[in-house]
Amino acid sequence: MKRPLLAEFLGTALLVTVVVGSGIMAQTLSPGDVGLQLLENSTATVFGLAVLIVVLGPVSGAHFNPVVSLANWWQGRQSGQGLSGGELGGYVVAQVLGAIGGAVLANAMFDKPVVALSVTQRSSAHLWLGEVVATAGLVLVIFCLTRSGRAAVAPLAVGGYIGAAYWFTSSTSFANPAVTIGRAFSDTFAGIAPASVPGFIVAQLVGGVIGLVLVHGLFGRPEVGAEEPVVPHQEAR
């Protein structure tokens, strides 16, 4: 499991670096124009996420997200191809540590305080609903692709969905507990106050359950030997 865990740590770290770093750059280049800042931030995230899935997917499956790993573990209980309980724990720890490291790296690159807890409050029911929708949609996209044998287009589809969800969800689509935790360590455009993190994570977990229920409604229970999300990989086994 050393290589898959390294891939999950590195992938999640670089994803948060992209999100936080592009947010800082957007604030610098477009001060006072929040709409343009969001456009710049979301564009960088779309391309960065797609590249990370292509590069690291063959090693770990490119989850970079505890909700995706949890869904993979749950589905694997029926298909026999998902993560084991121990692997799930390792993935989640690697993702959370990577996310924190990515935020610290972005802060350092832009000469910000290396660790600065965000003061941006994101604690409202409409934002939690946005996270439910964003995460349910993400799980739906990933698992529908794998269940239909089209995992090869996951980098494009997942990146495209997250980019769109930046704009059509009230929360700007964090959709990832590890990334949410990481973004609490940067008091910048992409930050979230630590007190707001639990509410977002609960909403994301609820969204993950809804997403899996929808996938099972569309495709039925997974068959034994079904592919793993996001990218099929043999190296990890």
C-alpha cells in the first residue's frame, strides 16, 4: 500500500495547492471582482484536477476524497473489488494530511503565513444544501462512469463537473472532507473557518450516501469484479 498511499497524499496535496494557490493569485490579479476571482479559481481547479487524475489514477485510483474512498469501500463489499477497511483508513489519513500540506505549501509559495486559520464563515443551511448537491453529483458522476465501463473519460468528466459545480452550487462545491479541512488552514479566498468545517463534512457525507443510492437505482447492485473508481489500477493490488 505504500505507493497508493503516497499517490493519495500527493494528489490531495497538489489539488489543495491548486485550489488555494489559484485563489490567492485570483485575489492578487483581480482585486474587488469576486466573480472574476471565482472564474480564475475554478478554471485552475478544473485543469489541475483532470491532470492529477490522469497522472496518479493508475497508482491509487485517484480518489483524493474520503467520500469517494468510503463509497468505493461500501460498493466493494458487494463487488469484491473495493478498498478493505484498513486500506480505507490509510487512504483517508493520507488524504487529510495531504490536504493540510497542500494548503501550507500554497501559503508559503505566496509569502502568506504558513499556517493561518481561515476566518471565512460558511455556516448556513443553504450552503450545507449546496454541499449535499455537489457531493451527490460527484459520486453519481464517478460511479456511473465506472459502472458503465467509461472510466477512461473520468478525468474530463470529474474535472468538468467540479468546474460547473463551482458555479451552480451555493457553497462553490467543496464536495470533499479532506479538501475542506485543508482549506481551513489558509486565510485566503478559498478558506473556510474551522468552526464551519464540521457542518460541511456532515453535508458531504449525506451527499455521498444520496449519490450512491442514485447510482444503485440506475444500475442496480454492483456485480462481482466491477471496476474501481476513478481510474482502473492494478499497481495498487
